[in-house]
Amino acid sequence: MDTLQLMKSRHSVRQYTEQKIEGETLETLKAELKSAEEKSGLKFCLYLDEPYAFDCHISRKIGFKNANNYIAIIGKKTFENEMNAGYFGTQVVLKAQSLGLNTCFVGGTFSRRKAKYKTENGEKLLCIITVGYGETQGVPHKNCSIDKLCDFRGDMPPWFMKGMDYAMLAPTALNKQKFRFILRNGNEVKLVPRGGACKGVTLGIVKYHFEAGAGKGNFVFV
Ligand SMILES: Cc1cc2nc3c(=O)[nH]c(=O)nc-3n(C[C@H](O)[C@H](O)[C@H](O)COP(=O)(O)O)c2cc1C
């Protein structure tokens, strides 16, 4: 499956079966986490068969079930690190999707008190990604109109359009799509946050998506 197909088939999944992640699938996932750690300078810690993080009222209310496997992304709490958590987290999520696994980025609806992750030297938990075999494949999210998500003058270049198509497939906190891509001077793209929860992580995810669609050679981020 190519990147676009993986992005199209990825939806947040909160209910998982009891099937364990093991064998070659597990080894490939671990290799992807190592690669994400090397590129981002963050920790991508995999917890398997850990029932505590999602054993709380808010998780049950949202509908999480058997969310016993998750990746804790840990590092110093800077905006750049939050963006990297989203950017390289997306690389992991798409690899998981290619392995037949399902995922969900989670910023808030779990128990920080009960979860087993560890931080040291001023590090913080930047985000969690649940991973496992979904009971379903999830459903596509609703999109804002594209006019709200980008700004350009004249005709929209095809590469920019493709970048926007991919960006609109990205998961965003509460599906609020709090971002805007601004095109100026032919090939200069500015990615601007528009507030909201988990701003940095969301922006990193959207950046990864846009870049994959637009093609890195066609533009520069300014
Ligand atoms: C940074 C971030 C944080 C999120 N936090 C939560 C969360 O705390 N609880 C939850 O159930 N879903 C969470 N989500 C999942 C979003 O609700 C979901 O991505 C959005 O509704 C779009 O749906 P989709 O992922 O199926 O495309 C989060 C997503 C992102 C990107």
C-alpha cells in the first residue's frame, strides 16, 4: 500500500481485540520506533499488555476498550519536540497501519497517574499512541472546508492542492483541524497553528501529511 492509501485507510480506533502484537509484526514495529527515536531525539517507549493507562472513567466514557498496548512519546516539553512527536509519531502510525494494526493518538483521555511510563531529568509525556488490532477499521473524519485550512493568491498549484488533500486526512486533536497552510511567492509555505489542544503534536502530524502529498522538492517551509 502506498502512503496515500495508508493515510486514507487510517482512522482512529479505540476498541481493540485481545490479539497480541507479536512475531515479525512486533519486531518491525520496534525497528520503526528505534528509527523514530534516532531521527527525533525523543523516546518512543512501547508498552504491551499494560491495562492501567486506559483503566479510568474518562477512557471508558470515550469508549476505549482493550487499549492495553501503547507508545509513550517522551521528551522535554518544547514546541519543537511536540511537533516532532506528531511528525515522527505519524511515521510510526503509518508503519503500524501497513502491518495491519490500528492506532489512535491520545493527548488527554487516559490516566497519567496509573500509566506505567517513566520520565526523568525534566522530561514530560508529550503524547500517547494506542496500537493494536482494532475491532473495526474506524471511520473517516469530517473535514472543514478547504478555504478555512489554507490561504493562497491566484491559482492553486497542483502540488499545493495535493499537499492539502493529504493534510486533510491527518488526525487532529478533537478533529478541530486547527491549522492553516499559507502559500506565498510561488513556493513558500507557512504552516500556522490556530490554537486548540495538543497544538504542537497536531501541527507535526499535519506537516508530515502535507509534505508527503506536496513533495519536498516543490516547496520550502518558511
Ligand atoms: C494530538 C492529538 C490528540 C488526540 N487526543 C485524543 C484523546 O485524548 N482522546 C481521544 O479519544 N482521541 C484523541 N485524538 C484522536 C482524534 O479525536 C482524532 O484523530 C480525530 O477525531 C480525527 O479522527 P481520525 O483520527 O479518525 O481521522 C487525538 C488526536 C490527535 C492528533
